[in-house]
Amino acid sequence: MKCSRLILVFALFGFTLGLSAQTATLTGIVLNKANEPLREVNITTNSTGTFSNESGFYSLQVTADEAITVTFSHLGHKNAVLKDLILSTNEVFEFNPVLSVDAIQIDGVTITPTGKKMVSGITSLSPEIVRNIPGANAGVENILKLLPGVSSSNELSTQYSVRGGNYDENLVYVNEIEVYRPFLVRSAQQEGMSFVNSNMVQNVRFSSGGFQAKYGDKLSSVLDITYKKPSETNVQLDLSFLGASATVETVSKNKKLSTISGIRYRNNSLLVNSQETNSNFNPTFADAQTFTTYRFSNKFHLDFLGTVSINDYKNEPLNRQTNFGTIAEPKSLRIYYQGEENNRYNTVLGALKGNYFVNEKTTLKLIVSLYHTTEEEYSDVIAQYELGDVNNDLTSDSFGSATNLRGIGTQFNRARNELDALIFNITHKGNHTIENKVLEWGIKYTHEDIRDQLRESEFIDSVGFFVRPPLPEFNTNEPEVPSNSPLVAYDGVNAINFVKTDRFSGFVQFSNRLSLASHDFHYNIGVRAQHWTISGEDIKTSSQFVISPRGQVSLKPSWKSDMVFRLSGGLYYQPPFYRELRDATGTINPDVKAQESIHLVLGNEFSFNLWERPFTLMSELYYKRLNHVNTYTLEDVRIRYVANNDAKAYAYGADLRLNGAFVPGTESWVSIGYLKTEENSNDRGYIARPSDQRLKFGVLFQDYIPEFPNFKMYLNLVYNTGVPGGSPNYADPYVYNTRLRDYKRADLGISHIFVGGNRTYQKNHWLHRFKELSAGFEIFNLFNNQNSITNTWVRDVDSKQQFAVPNFMTSRVFNLRLRMRF
């Protein structure tokens, strides 16, 4: 039996034995029609109940993964009934009912594994899954990469591409506040941590296309994060070989003031030292965040979000040996380094959000935020390489070492890049609700002030002669014929830019839910507009305007089957940000237009019970047609734009995800995605875009031992086909368009829960002080796959052939982890 189960776990991860009672939490504030809190409201389910306190607050543990009915009753008010609610294990679901003298029957929550069906096409992810699933860079983005249509082939990076877009095409919000990432990061191991602190997250919502007008102007996706508003005081610690974090939740006695604050530290040495390059690695990745809410009254709440992040990356590479090629013709690259990299990225974000509840139908919001980043890239690295064959004689003492050297050379990379960016936003939003109709609107002003100094160069010396750029003015027959042309860096950029951008944007959208011949029908129509002006020193002033209509419709037929059909789309624009204005030489082109994309997404969501457990099958077909495309190249995570609009492109594909309780009391899923995206630059014909990742397969699986349910297993698997990339400098993508190898990775986590869920201890036990306590281990890259993100290009002096030497990423790594909450 155990053998059969093991086979199923590693094949389809779906069918196991055992059952244990799991719980979720329903929480919120009960109000009356005057928006005043109601105390002593009786909240009951079939098996449990509680009362609201003097501030109207309640918290109720309910059974997870099965349909429940929750009733809110209070003397002098009619009952409010929340029907057919299913919550995932450990999910925290916030529900704030308004009791009236009229009868209320709340039945909009439909049976699904995640508690509710999202007619807007937004995927909702469990925060507990985000916190528990292992990964080299665990967090929200680690889970997103397991969704269909979301791709990343670099475990150290928190960046991701969605349905053919690049890293710059994704919107990220925290409590409706737009957040940004550093500009100059070029290597994933320099990134440090995600902006989002997973331990502070309450809700995670994600849209991979066809999103509503209330979201901003980007081409690909929206990640909408909600930080917690604590209901009680907690302290949480998370310790591992990769770093540590501490999170503190506090609530005042009168429940008016609540804060959640987190401090994180991360050190990637464990992961980086598993790579082929030996180095002295001394990184410091640390940040502090706080989210505070003060309820001045029932009508006015004020939120504050503050973050400080310090990423100090120091690396002194020493040596590297990479064996590549084929079994019949193995090759070896050995590199000896001198010098070091010293990069620093410091960011600060402060934001205030005022919420004014005019009445139970109308809410007004004002959001002010200021983001500041100072970034430095200082590096001087000399690399001397030897290219040769590999000794494959198993009996030889020098087995695996380089022989028959065919190329010797030196490469010197130097960078002195500095950037200072200040981004100010002020936003007004509002909404008005009448029965099932919702009107939402917003207006926003953004000021961007960028000061950038770009100085970097690459010099190459091959067997005693200087290698110049392969440009007509340097076209010589070296080394046979000496060259008298000046010594010029093989690849160099030198520019100073001062750029300011002023943006005015706004939106209005209308949603309605109604019944058509007993079928539930929901629609949302909206429009966005943006006007921006670019100016700066030695830059001509340029202004542009775009308007973006969007819409979504959904239909839930009155069938026995629980099914929803969705159609969404519109005209989407991405006005250029600073990096999109800067070409490969560092020159600013203020006339770069907004990239334009027509989205069309057709989706279906089918919920059903299998083995007496809930499952949901979600499928989407999508098509994008892009104009005014700003082409780019991608090296590791660094994007370099051409800064023009001379291309058009398209993307189409299909996404499929089966989500449910494969094992009772847990949530797992299997996702499959197909994508094809190509671009046509200057009518030269269509070729694959850098993000053309044809096939995606992802698995998230949770399990436990039936006899010992506190032993948990978390497993994620990713398979991505290779993307175009790794071309040498100056290569024409129409001539040289190869693909990197496929990306295959598995991360495994096993933990034991000492305290948590249904496991508690008496007051006289030393574990009573803990609300949660777990310990375990993680194995990253379980099968030790050799994945690569870029190639190093090395010349053979004799044949003048260039060899693509893969830059392998992290190998198998073991990590210990301890989590506690008290």
C-alpha cells in the first residue's frame, strides 16, 4: 500500500489515504446600517459559535474543505446568512456583514475549494500555501511560478513573465498602493528578497490578463496583495540557513489601532556556493516593513505602509570550471578571476491611505505614496579563461580536467553605474454600491524624477591581440594583420541622463449582477486614460495620451453542474517608464510610444466533487495582438530595450489548472500551459520573442502521514521548455536565434507541527506558550538538475568559432527551517 502511494505521489500526486480534521478562520466586524459596530452578535455554524465584542469584531474557527452555513443574529435585526461557504485549510476569510431590519440572505458564495468563485477572472491564493511551500526564493512569486501562463527559469529571481510579456509588464499592489523594484539589478543572485513579506499577507489575488480598468497601465498581469489587519497580538519567528524573519502583530485594547511589522534578513551564500563559480560571497539583504491602521471612527480609517530595504551585494569570484558539449566531444572551460563586484540597492517607500465611509453604499479613498531608490553598481572583474577538451579516461588521475587547450584569453568587465529615482503618487478612488450595481472611479497623478549615470565597458584580449567590436570601422584580419585602429571597448556604454515624467491617469468602471432566465450574469465595463509628459536636461519635451477601454462578462448557468463562463478583454497600453526610454547606448528617446495590446480571454471554471472532496478545473484560452512593440534583449534578469516602436507581435495560448483536495484537508494543483509569441521588427518577418516559452508544467502538492497527521510534506515541480536567448554580443536575432535548455526543478519540504491546528497543550506544559511551532527541512533542486539561464561565449582561436558555455544555476541544496508563533 505504501509503495503504491509513493508511486502516485511522484507521478500524479493525487490520490492518498487518510483523513484529519482541518480548520479555517472566519473573521471580520459586524456593523449596522449606520456603519456602527454591533456587540454581542451571535455567529453560529452547525458545530461552533461565538459572539462579537464591543467593537463588533469576531473570530470563528470553522471546519475547512466542506460546505458550511454561517448565521449572524442579533436582537432587533434580521438574520444574515452566509450559505455554502468552503474555506481551505488554515485560510483566513474576512467577512464584514451589515445587519438590517430587512431580511438578508447572503448566498453569493459558491462551493469551491477556495471558498468563492471569482467572476472577474482573478485567481485567489491561500496565504498559508505562500508561507509553507519550499523554494530557493520562497514567497508569493514562488507560488505564482506554479500557475499556468506564468514563467520563470531562475530560482533565485522573484521576477516572472506572464503570457509572453517581460518582467516590466507586471503590476504589483499592496493594499492598493503600487510598489516598485530596483532598476539596475542584472543578476538574479543580486535581487535578495521579494518586496512582499509573506508573513504579513492576508490575501493574494492574481490576474494573468484581461483585468479590469481599475488596475493600472501594464500589458501582462496584476498581483494584488492585501496585508493583514491583526485581530490579536502575535509574534512570529522564521529561522533557516538562508536567513531569518520576525513579524509582530499588535492591537490596542479598544481595537482602534492595529499594526503588523516585519523584519527580514537573507543570505544567499548557501545557494550561490552551490554554483560552479567559487567566490568569496558577502551579501546583506535586509528590510523592515510596517502596516498600521487607526480607526478614528466608524466612518474614517487611516492606513500607513512603510518599508526600508537594503541590498548590499559583494562578490569576489575566484575560479570556475564548466564541462559542456557532448559525450563524444566533451569540452571544458576553466576561468580564473581577479577583482570584485560591489553593488548596493537601497529603497524606501512611505504611503498613507485614508478611507472614508460616507455611508454603507459609498466609500472614498485618498492614497499618497513616495518611493525613493539609490542604486550603485561598482565592479572590476578580470577573467582569464582556458578552452579545451575534457579528459574522459576513467582510469586517468586527471579525469575531468581540461586538456588540449584551444583558446586562451582575457576579459575585463568594469562598471560604475549610479541611479537615483524619486517617484511620487497621489490617488483618489471611490465606489458607490446600490444592490448588485457598483460604480468605481479613480484619478491619479505621478511624478518621476530619474537621475542616472551609466558607465560600463567590456575589454577582450585573445592570445595577445586586442578584440575590437565587430563593426565596419574595425573590420581587420587580426591576428594575421595587425590593426592600427584605436583601442575601443568591445562593448561599452557611457551616458548621464536626467529625466522627469509627469503622468495623469484615471478610470471609471461599472459592474452589475443580475439574473437572466434564472441564470446568474455579471458584467463589468470600464475605461482608463493616461496623459504623460517627458522632459529633462538635453531632452526635448514630449507628451502623449492614450485611452484604454476594458470589459469582462461572466455567466453562471442554472445547471446542476457548478460552472462559470467568462469573457474578458480590451485595449491595453503600457506608457514607457524610464528604462524603456533608454536604448543600448544609454541614449534617451522621449518619443517612444506606449506599447499597445489587444487582449481577448475566454475562460471556464468548473467546480465538482470527486471522492467526496471539492475540486475545480480552470481553463483559459487567450490571444494578444501587440503594436508599437519596444523590442529588447534579456540577459539573466537584465532587460535592455532598443527604445523604439518598430515591431509588432502576437501571443496566444491555453492555460489549464486542476485545483482541489487531492489529499483530504489539503490544497494541491496541477497546471499546464502552452504559449507561442513572436515579433516582427521592421517587416523582416516573425521570430520568437525572448519570452517564447512554449510549454509549462507545474505541480503543487501537499500531503501528510495519515497515522501522524502533524508530519507534513510540501512539494513543487516545474518544467519549462527553453526560451530564446544566450546570443553573443552584436548578434542579429534574425541570424542567431537559439534556445536555452529546458528548465526542470523540484523543491521538497518536510516539517513536523509540534503546536498548531488541533494540537494544543495544557497550561502547565512548556509548549503551551506557543500558538504555532514547527520544524523541518527543505531540499532545493531535489533531482540536482543542471539548469542554465545564460551562456558565456568563448572563442576558439584556430577556427574562430564561438562556443556557448552554459552558466549553470544552483545545484541540490539542503536547508533547515524553524517557525514559531506565540
